[in-house]
Amino acid sequence: MVRTHRRGNDAVERIQDLILAEGLRPGDPMPTETALCERLEISRSSVREAMRTLASLDIVEVRHGHGTFVGQLSLSPLVDGLLFRARLDDGNDLRALREVVELRIALDLSVAEQLADLYRDTENPELEGHVEEMRELASAGRPFPEADAAFHTALFSRLDNGLLRQLAQAFWEIHTTAVPLFSLPPAEDILDTVEAHRAMLLALEAGDAQAYRAAVVEHYRPLGRVLDAAGHADADGVLSAGAGTSAGA
């Protein structure tokens, strides 16, 4: 079993090396299975096992009936893994969700100076439109994940660091997907979050990185209060259950 595992890893590494050596890019066709066997001098079963592993990492993409292509190299495996972790942590003081929120805050704060330089003295009707859509939906008591996502995606779109943009999007997706897992109630002061988006934009257009950071903190404050309340409720439930068990005993 150990040998098989090592052969599989070796095949994965060889195929990755081939992609690099050939200068293949996302969407480019991969050599056929037969060609890989011949060029890499590995068995057909090893190639298939390696392809399954690479497909799970979005390094290759298998299109049935069309062949195998270099994948998009997205962060979807990271998203899937952290979402599974959130499900494992369900009921464990919302730890996974808290950690994702902390990472989102850290990312937003880390680019304050860059964004202030990029947005200084600009007008951004697209971003203003997303804020207005969030305001209308929140006022009607409706959630606004699509408008929220569009705002943050557009806000970060001017950054040169593509990986940072991907990470921000990944953590946003994990955040919004994980929230329903815990049946969290909507924040009563959700309009504060909307207005914080507006404050973030105004601060950047003024080139004020410090004001942007303050608005980021306000943006997450309503969610923080919901998480704190849910955490206290879970703790009270555990204590009550423990007391009930002791009394019954």
C-alpha cells in the first residue's frame, strides 16, 4: 500500500512538472492518457489516479467527451475544505466562522493604503449602486449577499495582486455559506453594515486609509455582536443541560 501511494504521488508530481515544462495555461488541453504514459513512463492506472488527485485540486479539469485540460487553479479546494471544517465545528462556539471573519477583517485592513491610493479623487457609481441596492434590501428586511459580494469584488478589482483578490473572494464565500449552517439570526442593526460600506467608499475616495480602516471595523461589528450573542446562548445551553442532567441524576 505504501508503494502504491508513493507511485501515485510521483505521478502527480511528474504531471505537474510536465504542465510547467510545456508552459501550459488554464484551459489548455492536456496530453492524452496514452501520451502521458509514454512520456512519463508510468502506468495507465497511475495516470488515472494522479488525474483524479489533480482534478480535486482544480489543477486539471476533465471534460467528459472532450478530454482533459489544465484547470483554473482556483481556490475552490480551499473553500470546500474550510466549509467542511465549519460543519465539523458546528456547535463548537462558532470557531470556524469566527476565524473566517477574522481573516476577512485582516485582509480588508491589510490593503487600506493601496486602496486609498487607487481610489483617491475618483468617482465610483458602480460601487455606490451596490451600496444603494444593499440599503434598499436591508430596509425591506431582506438579505443582500449578492450585492455585498459585488461590492467587495468591485472594490478589490483594482488591486494588482490576483491571489489576494482570490483569497478575499474565497473567504467571503466561506463566510456567507457557513452562516446558514449555524442558523444565526439577522443582525438587528444590519443597516449599520450597509452604511459602513458607504463609509468605506467615501474614505477611499478621500484617500483616507485611517477612515477606511475604521469603517471596515464598523462593517463587521453587527456580525460580531450576533456571533457573541450566539456564543453566549450556546454556553448557557450547555450549562443548563449540564445542570438538568445533574438534577435528574
